[in-house]
Amino acid sequence: MNLEELLHKYFHFPSFRQGQKEVIQSILAGVHTMAMLPTGTGKSLCYQLPGYLLEGQVLIVSPLLSLMQDQVEQMKMNGEKRVTAINSFLTGAERRRVLQHLTQYKFIFISPEMLTNDSMLTLFKKLKPALFVIDEAHCISQWGYDFRPDYLKLGEIRAHLGEPLTLALTATATKEVVRDIITSLKLKSCRQHLYSVDRPNIALAIERVEDHRDKLKILYRYVSQLDGPGIVYFSSKKMAEQAAHFLLGNGVKRVMAYHGGMDQESRILIQQQFLYGQLNIICATSAFGMGINKDNIRFVIHYHMPQQMESYLQEIGRSGRDGKPSIAVLLYAPGDEQIAYRLAEAEIPANEQLDLLAAALTETNIALEQMDDEEWMRICGFTDIQWRIVSEHLLKNADRKAKWNTIVEELKRDLDQRRKLKQRKIAFMTDWCRTDQCRREPILRYFDEEQEPVKPKNCCDVCGIDQINYKRGQTEKREGTEYNWRQQLANLLLKESVNNEEKLF
């Protein structure tokens, strides 16, 4: 079996990217596989190509509706018609039709929440999938940066499905998280293919600014001059929209905001416009980018500091997928970490909320299933994310004879551990933004990796980013010239900033 010939036959690619062939060989050998491949290296190929060679269906568990939909649309555009996603995008009639003809599909995407439904699980038990894929597998681990309680059930679901051949995929996970994934899925004789999180073609830079006003001004300078397309990430929906309006109002063209609060049709339209070059810059929350198959993104700017290094690498990894030089810039102002701390705290229920819950459970003596989710959330003030964490713990312990107060106290201790973990990750990001040492080395240490003997030519702003002109429209390297990247960019922007100073403020 010549995998290169099959790669060209099904996908028209001349060669595999790093790690793809090794993972595919492992799957075709019938071995459960845990794979960590950097963002942008084509993880979806690792189950799509084996899917064409295995008898039976490929069942892919995915955490986000938008990610599922992106993958389905991309596969359809590439000529694969036997693909579907079972989610809320389907009408009732469409879902019934899909479920009645499951055997006609080769690739089936589904959320973990949907898969835990008893009737759905019964259907897939009969189907006996040839390959069970867990995308974004770090969501399984309670120590992962994007923990999803429903992912914890996948080990049990996998057992109900007859322990099919399994592939767990992620782009960023520490060794502790990798071990957690394998244990939770109950994978025996699991082969690990773990590759470096490093993307040498992405130059890393921190731009320290004074305040919010200064940030907008500097953001304008970057997006006005840097070669696009590009993505600017924000921690708030409101700020993403404000920045997009600000840029448009100051002459930057083809800019649009994107966030999870927008309706489904608008999000899909913006994604398609960006993919096909009708939009050049997206001001987005983290909801944008997963599954976006656009290989020529030249820059990613973070307006706000992410809460953890894992998500930072996921987001900057959406640039430079074509292997060409790209740049990631994080704008850091003193106190930015407080935004991250507040966001992290909001994800975890407060003890006062949990006390309300314990009292309600004890006083009403109502079984969990007798009150709907919205009612519990209303009584205790839980957000949707908070309630998913709480309800998973309660359901898991509902059959115990322990009193509700005891069960809730245990939950408090678990959540306190998670709160401290989030705080440590934010502290690491803050120190990383403030350091005057190489940006790349702390990232590699964080993931227990060793620095290569020779650093990338354009490593970071501390080591020097030279020989690349980031000015819009310039893609050629300067020959025989070395210079500090900050001075270079300052020279490029000086004239533009003077001309636009009055217009901006």
C-alpha cells in the first residue's frame, strides 16, 4: 500500500505534513492512537484517509457546532458527499432522514452531548463504527485548558460501542493531559505520536502598551501595514465589535467582527467571506478559527492576553499554515491579567451559588431529573458553562447514599483545585508577557520540550526578527540585511502614523 499515491488520489496533495503519515500508519495497523500535532498541520487528514481504506463508518466526536460544520462543508467541497453532522443545524425532518440512513454515510460528526443520548447511542451500537475519533481530545482532561464534562463520558461510551479502533487528536497538551486522555478513554496498547508544539515559521512578539487607548492606536498601525489576511483576537464580544468599527472608520477595509453571540447565518457568512478573500481581517473572540482551513493567514494579533498558553498556541497556529513566514503579536498593557482572572473566575461557580444548590436539593427533596436545567440555573444563578460542570458532578454522585451537603462540599474542593490551576496558567502567561528573555524557550519548557540547538531565524522580538519585511504586499526576504524588527516596523509606520494622528484621535 503506497500511502503517497492514496494521498494524491483522494486529496491531490504531493506529500504528507509532519506526523500525518505516522499517525495514519498506526491507525491502519489497527492500533489505538493518541496524536498531538501542531495547529495547522492537518489533523483531519489523519482520520479522513484511513476512513477511505477501512470498512465501515468513521464517527468523529467534536466539541463545537461551528467546527463540525466547517469540517463537513470542507469535505463536501472536496467531493465527499457521504458526510454529515448530527447537531442543531439540522431540522427535525433532516435529522430523522439522517438517522434513518446512517449506513449511507462514511463520516459522521457528532457532539459528546448528543452521543450520550440513549437513543442515539443505541443507533451507533448497531452501526459498530470502524474508527472512533475524538477531536480536541484535551477537552477530556480536567487538567486541560478547555475541559468539557461530557467528554469524560467518552470512555464509557466507547465501551458501549464495543471498544472500536480509536484515534484521539489534539494540538496542545502537556504530558499530564496526554496521560489523562489515554486513561479516561481506557485505551489499551495505545501508540503515542506526540510532536512539538513549536511552529518555527511564526515569529513571536510582545508589544507592551500603556493603556486601552494606546492599544487601539497600535492595533490600527499593525493592521494598516502588515501583510494579510489576519485575525485579531479579543476576550470580549463587545471589544471585538468596537475594534472592527474603529478600524473601518479609520480607513481599514474588509474588516468584520465575529463572535459566538452572532446568529448562525451571520457566522457562516463571515467565515466563508474570509476563506474566499472577501474579508481580509477578522476581529474575533476565540469562537473563530477552529476548523478554518485557510493556509495563507499572515498574522494573528491578540488584543487581550489569553488565559493560558495552550489556547494562545491554538490561536496563533492558525497563521502560516502554508509554511511561509508569519507573525504573532500580543498587545500587553499592565493589568491585562486582571481581565483574564475575572473571566476564569466567572467560569467556575462561587461557593455561595453551591450553598444555594445544596440547600435547594436538601429542602425540596426533589430528584435532579425532576427539575429542568433552566430551573436549577435560575435558582442558583449558574451560567450554562457552570451548570454543565455542576450537573455532571451531581449526576455522577446521585446514586450514592451521601447527603447532598457532602456531595456539594466535594464539588467545592474539586472546583477550588481547578480555580488554582487556572490562576497558575494566567500567572505563567503574565510572566511570559513581561519577560525580557526569549519568548520561545518558556513555551517549550511548559510542554516539557527541549529547545533545538539552532533557533528559528526569526524567533521572537527578544532574539530579533530580521530579514522579513512585514509591510503589506512585501513577501520577498531582504538579502544581506539584518535589522531589529521593532525599528524596521517603526520606520515603516512613522509616516503613516503622523498622517493619521489627527484622524484617529
